[in-house]
Amino acid sequence: MTRGRLLVAALALPAACNQAGPGDGAPAAPPASASVAPATKASAAPAQAPAPRGPTGPLNVLLVSIDSMREDMPWAGYDKPIAPNLTKLAAESVVYTHAYSVSSYTAKSVGAFLTSRYPSSLYRSGYFFTDYPKSNLFLAEVLHDHGIRTMGVHAHLYFGRGKQLDQGFDVWELVPGITFDAETDKNVTSDKMTDIGIRLLGDPANTGKPFFAWLHYTDPHDEYVKHPESPDFGKNNRGRYDSEVYFTDLHVGRLLDFARKQPWWSKTAVIVTADHGEAFGEHGVYKHAFWLWEVLTRVPLIVHAPGAAPSRIDENRSLIDLAPTVLDLEGVHDVPPSFVGRSLVPEVYGIEKPTNREPIVLDLPEDSHNPQVRAIILGNLKLIVYGAVRSELYDLSTDPGELHDLSKTEPGKLAAMKVAFDNAWAKIPVVAPYGGNKLREGGTANGPMGPPK
């Protein structure tokens, strides 16, 4: 079922998180045909196309996430050639055209895609730069316990200040010499990120066994820098951002060129995505966090896997599915019960037809700076709920910019979406943040650091 499905069908879909939608059952029987004479040797039936197959064995996974990378990239219709290397990769890969981050800024979205849990259900501190205690189970921990070498490379000091996102990683490196600024990022690091990545991935001690490598590039993050290596895309914020993307793409391309020459390349899947998008004045918003608008939550998602034919998948998908997908690619099939997402591997390889996984849940928990904002997407409708104060309803098929709130003019649709919202969130265990700090709406972070003993 495509995004153009009828509203009636959308509202009739199961309202629980990650429930299978229409199309998951057995296929309909083909229509009865007219009587046909038995085939003779001269008119033998044509050979059948080979059935779709998955990976022939466990794969390595190279995960490249790019900070603040918007969905509107060249392979998605953007008219400026700001990412030639990733555009080439997209042409050779499975591309998700409607992928969503779980939240709208790094500290919440990365925690979510590394644990396959919504931020509100993770044990976490109440600060904007969120800390995650060891009571949460992370993807790298599961991989490590299955004998897989785990590597992480980062270019922002958030990842090096004891936030414990490194749980389960055998190697965890930060670009040397970077500085911290709570308001922006003044470091230029993509070249250095790739240098570290090439060094690690060129070391047989890291790649002589199954491995998982995660590189999180940060340069598109503000402040935006116009790079001499880039064409001139303009002097305004978006133009300089485009230059940042080009610079990052240049060095991601260098990483991929290196990887293609390695003996492990034929057994390696590459996933490219982003932790969130970026706003340039839409809704009067700049940069990211604080909201759950499409420009902040829609992200690229490219999966390049050996043996998987290039295709485009238009169903709505969430990065809540990222960790189970990595486990599946790596040959780890005992997925922890805490992981709420589902592997994308069967549809990447064409083994299964992409089916409905809605509602898509977006989650921005309250902390020291963010108010609580939650949203669901069901069919073409998106409901955004701001704490207990107000709701907004948008039809993304006719209003992709979310400019026309339908909550007052479409009471029936609003009521149906509220039911779906309540059903979805009834299945998400919400945990209060800890730390004792004051929260954005005036409360105090006095939640637990782990489950009761």
C-alpha cells in the first residue's frame, strides 16, 4: 500500500506501534483462467525468475550517520548537486523515500536508534545533553556479546563526555583537538573522521572478524561553513549548509572508495542515514530540536547490501528499526525483547513486500530545554501533541509543509487520530528522567536510573 492510500483505509489500520498492516497475510489466489491445452515439449513453460534471496551469510555493517542531514537530498529531488558520492551510492542501493528519525536532535535520536526504544522509555538524565546509564541495552552490546568487533568514530565532544553511548564498543574514538560549544559546532572534521575510519578499517585486528563500524559525521551541523572544495551554492544559511553537505560527502566518498578496495567489501552492508533534519525558517524555526516538524524528522535512509537489487521503498519507516536491521544483517537473530523495532532486511532483499508499519511514532521527551512533544503519522495524517496543552493535525499529502492545521476543521479525523495516538502511547512504557534538575515545564527530574531491583 503506497502513501496515496485512501484516508478511510489509513484510519482503519491497527493503531498499535509496529503492528503489521494490510498485506501481511497470504496472497490472494490468482483468478481462474480459461481452459488451456496441456503444454507439449515444443511449448514448455518459460523458466521462472529466481526467487528473491537474502544475504548468503552474516555481513559486516558500516553505518554512516550524518548530523543534521535533511531529507531533500539530490537523490530525493533536490536540484543542487550537493552530494555526488551519496547520490551514486543511492542509485546502487535500496532507498527509503519516507524515513523518519525517532526524534529531532542528536541526544534523543541517537539513543533511540542505538537501543530500538523510544526516548521516553529509556532510562536517561533530564538534561538536554542526555546521559544514558548502563541499565539500557545498546546495539553494540548485543553485537559484542556475539563476537562481533564494534567500532565508533565521532567528531563532537557530546560523545566523549561520559554520556555512555559507547556501551558495547570495542573501539571508540573522537577526532582529536575538537572543542565544545553548547550553542553550535565550530569544528571542521569530515576529513579527519575519514582518516580515522580508514585507519581503523584498514587494520586486520578490526576487520579480520565480523565487524560493525559506526561513523557519525558532524560537519553539516551549524555553524555552517563555506568550504573551498565545494561549488558556490550561495551565501545564505542554506547555501553554506549545502557546502557543508558537499564537503562531508567528499570525505564519505573517500571512505567508500577505500572500502570498495578491501577484501571484506563483498561481505559488507553500508547504511547511510541522519540523526535528524534541519530547519531554515520553516515555521519560524532554525536549526533543530524543540519541535517535531517534517523538516526536523524526515531523514535520508540508504541501504546498500550485497545481493540486494536497487529499489525505492515508499512506505513510511522509522529509525526505530535500525538496530534490529543491523542485527539481522550481522546474522544475529535472537533480537532482545527490549528492541521494539523490526528488521528491514526482508524487504531490502525483496523477500517480503514492504507492508504497513504505522503509526510512525515521533518522540521528544521533556528535559531541561525541550518541552514534551509527541506525534504519530498514520496514512497521510500527522497528529502533533504538545504536552497536555494542544494538538495539531496535518494532511501531508496535500500539505507537506504542515502549514494548515486541520484540528478545528476536521473534528472526525482529529478524534480518530487521537484514538490512534492514545493506543500507540499506551504500548510505550514511559520513564521519568533522573538527575534532580529542573525540567522545561517546571517539574523536577526525579525518575529512576534503572528498573527496580
